[in-house]
Amino acid sequence: MKRETLMRILNLMEQGVITTEEAADLIDALYDTNGSATASTASAETHESPHAEPTENARSLFERIACAVEEATQTATEAVRKIDWRALGDTIRNQTQRGLEEMRKALAELERGEWSLGAWGKHHAESQQQMDLPLTTGQTLTVELHAGNVHLLGGFDGGRVEATIHLQGADPNTLQDVLRAYSLLVEQRPDGLRLSAPELAQSIGQKIDLELRLPREVNLKVEVKHRGDLTVDKIDGMLQLKTQHGDIEVRHASGAMQVETVRGDLTLTDVRAPHLHARTVNGDIHLTQARVEHLQAHLAHGDLCIEESAIRTLKADVVKGDIEVELTEPITDVVHLYTVSGDITLRVPDDNHCTIAMHTVAGDIECALPCYAVQREPHSLRATCGNGTGTLTMETVHGDLCVALRAHPTS
């Protein structure tokens, strides 16, 4: 178990998800018993060589790393002594002068072309457009924008879009000319429509805010390549929502869903989905009053909160953050909750049928479920509830684990 956790931490550090300092803290926690081991426990571990090997291997690994660092430092010191600092200074001085000359030439060209650096990007222009969309029930609407907020509302007989166009640039006259000729692009496809923004000169920035009214039973594929929030309300169909920097909110919707943001929160309320895949790198995921057959949630830095939801299969992986889950139906399938650094709290009703495996390296374990065949150790617990058909797994490196019975709502 420790070896698998160690490899996970090293892989996360290699991918850049956690820093070297965070990885070092997690590895320390992995092999630190916090002084809780008694002398008898230490003696027992001494006789069980398989349990002692990972610690010894880790220590020897760090000793080899320390020796390698010391040798590299000595080699670097010798190399520094051999550097001709005067020649190096002359080279840097010459390269700097050449760079300044190139910059002066570029600035002169900008001034001659009336692209004053002081006026760059300070002018704005705005207009609004409305148009009907020939979209019917069962079709797919694809929306692709560079930047902007998108609000989609279902429940209408046809489709209609209201767009607010924001342009930014150095020359106000050019902006007005572009704005007069500006038009959203609507492409008819075999499965529906594609709505996108036109390509403009690199010197002009654009941000498009969209308000769309659609039939309720449509499929949506929406992507904002840079910054923008997405809001979907009252849509029954497949949803694929993605933004690089922004929040995503889905309300009163049903259908297979895939929601993803790099920096932002994901909020889903009153949704029904056979499959739901939610991912954020920096942000929280909040799921309320949902009914999902299969849920996968991935977070790097953020908390996962699930409230009053019925989920048959749940798999959640968090690097740094807490997990709080409240299920309205007993566990009979797979529930896997994992975080590297954070607490995990699970509340479920009675009458669960699953095997239980809980493990923490540095933290406490509490389980209030009625179970049998209990195997409890200082930082792990294994047991069985009911007929054991399902699986409940909860793991953390640094944090507490708690399973509690959900309180029944009173009338």
C-alpha cells in the first residue's frame, strides 16, 4: 500500500500537479507514524521484514539522492571557477545592445504605422446582434468562442441568440469599421448548427457574450478557448461543456454530461445523467440533488461536495482538497474516494451491501456502519456490510476518514 501511494505522489510531482515541497511533506507523512507506535509494535515490525523494507528502501533512496546532490554541487563549483567572467560579461553586453537596437527599430515601425504603444488596446467598441436559429428538437448546437460568457436556456419552441460583441484595439476608427461588418457565423450541419465568432486581425481582441433560447430537447457542445463562464438551464440532451478559465453551472438538466474547466468551479443542481464526468484543475465541484448512474470526478486543487444525491457508481480523485459526500441511497455498487491531502466524509442511509476498505497514513478513521468481519489497525479498517456485493474504498495520505449514517429528513 505504501509503495503504491509513494508512486502516486512521485507521478503527481513529475506531472507538475504538486510541488516538490508538497511531495516531500506527503512522503514524510507516508513514513511517519507520528510517535504513536509503541515499543511492542516496533518490535513486531522488526520481525516482519516485508513491512520494514519500504521504509529502509526510502531512506536509502534519499541517502543516494543526497550524495548525488553533494557530488553535483562540487562539480558545479569546479566548473564555475573555470569560467572566464570577463569574456562572459562582454558577450552579455553585446547581446543586450543588439536587443535594444532591434526594439528601437520595432517601436519606430509601430509609430510610423500609427500603432502607438501608449494607445495599444485602450479603445473599446460594443454592439448587439439578435438572430433566430433554425434548431429543432433532437439536433445538436455547437458553440465555439475565443472568450465570453454563454447562457443557454431551454424550453422554447425554436432557437434564438442575443449576442453582445466587445472589441478592443488601438485605433477607434478601425474598431468601428470592423464592428459594422461584424457578424456571427452560423453553419448548418447534418446533425444541427455550429455557432462561432469570425476570425479578426491579431491586433483586435474580441469577447462575445451570448444569451441563447433553445428547445429543451437538444444536444450541446460548447467550448470557450480562453476566459468565460458557462450556464445551462433546463436542457434535456447530451452536454459537453468546456472552458479554460471560468465557472460552469448546470441546473435542471438531464442526459450524459461532460463538464471541464482548468481554473474555475463546477456547480450542478437537480441533474439526471447516465454518465457524468466532471474535471477541474483549480476549483471546487459541487453536486446537489442529482441522480447519476456513473459519476467520475477529478480535481487537482479544490474540494468535492456532493449533497442529497443518488449515485450508483462513484469514483473521485483529488490531489489536494477535502471530499464530502451525502448519498440518499445505500451503497450496492462501487464507491471509490481518494485524496492525497485532505479529509473524506461520507454519509449514507442504512441497509448498505458492500465490503469496506479504509486507509490513511496520517489521520483517524471512524465508521458508524453496522458491519462484521472487522479488521482494524491503527491506520486502516476492513469490514463487510450486508451481503458485501458492493465496494466502498476510502484512501488518503494525510487526513481523516469518516463514514456516518445519514439523518432521515423529518416532515
